Amino acid sequence: MAFVELRNVFKSYFLHGKRIDVLRDVSLDVEEGELVSLVGASGAGKSTFLHVVGTLDAPAAGHMTFRGRSVFDMNDAELAEFRNRTIGFVFQSHFLLPEFTALENVAMPALVRREDRAQAFRDARALLERMGLAHRADHRPGELSGGESQRVALARALVLRPALLLADEPTGNLDPATGEGIHQLLREVNRELGVTAIVVTHNESLARSMPRRLRLEAGHVFPA
């Protein structure tokens, strides 16, 4: 049984009355603890793929299981709970809350879940330390660099200890050296915390540093 299993997944959109097939009969297994990169041309559907895997968008056909459980058979409340507890997201735009400090931003998912406040801040501070940002804990996003903001976003995605991390172009707005630092952190998180991760990137050289590499082309997923 695969950790994440997609079978015969299709996803289409309609634009100006024309159907656009984004995912076409995608079948894929991801094992627990894997670190996977996904590359493809702009507009190939990489973000759509992550949205389906992240249960933000349902496929038009096919199914997905997580540890053997059929994900899209859940009702809306079950799906929201599953997503909140199981999946961490990192996006190209970090979406930090500007009025809160880095520490508060990282702790926010745990606070929203009404978990123990003191423990939430302890976990958040430990993650910021892991990201090399202990000295920036009390700074607001406007006082952080792009790379620092993205590291805060990564820490926030990890604060609830998700089993699956999905990163959508996490280095797209960063210079190459800073981007490599983010990818190194993703590799460390995968190795040291055991988090299964799928990373969408347009950077072929960074993608090649991942143990498993996939390519999305013409709606199909292939080994890269």
C-alpha cells in the first residue's frame, strides 16, 4: 500500500467555452518518506496537480488514497480536518500575515486549532531555530528578506507536524543562492523529520538534487 496513491486522475477546466485537459489519466505512487520534485513547462498543470494531491481541488475522474483511505470519499468537514492535520503547504508567495511577528506567524496554525498556546509557541520557536531564524522571531514580515520570509513560511507549514509537505515553486521569487538554501532546508526536513514532500519547481538543476524526479507534460506524469 502506497503512502499516497493516485489512480487514473483526470482534471479539466473550461476557458472561453473550450475544455482544457490539465491532468490526463495520471497514476502515481508516493512512498512514505520520499522527497519528490516535479518539473514542467509554465502552464503544464503543476499547481493543479498539487491542488489535487493537497485536496484543495477534486479530480474530474479517478481517485486518490492516503495510507489506503479514499480521500475524496470524505465529506467536506472530514476533508477539511484531514487537510489541516495531514498536509502542510508552502507557496511561491509566502502569504505571511503582515501584522504578526515571525514567531506568531509560525504558531498561527496551532493557535487556530486552539492547541495549547505555550506549546504552540515553543514548537514555533524551535522551528525558527531550525530554519536559522531564532534572531528574527520578533520581526514582522516587512522586516524580513524574501528568503527569510520563505523560511518562516516553511516553518509555519511544519508546525502541526504534517505527514505530507507540498511546496509550489517555493523558490520562484528568490535569487539562485537563496533558492538553493530553501531546497537544502527541504532536504533536511525530509531527512531529519521524515516528512514526505513533493516540490514543484521550474529550476531543473535544483530538481535534479531531489532523490526522485518527475515531469508533467501534456497532462501526463513521467519519470524525469
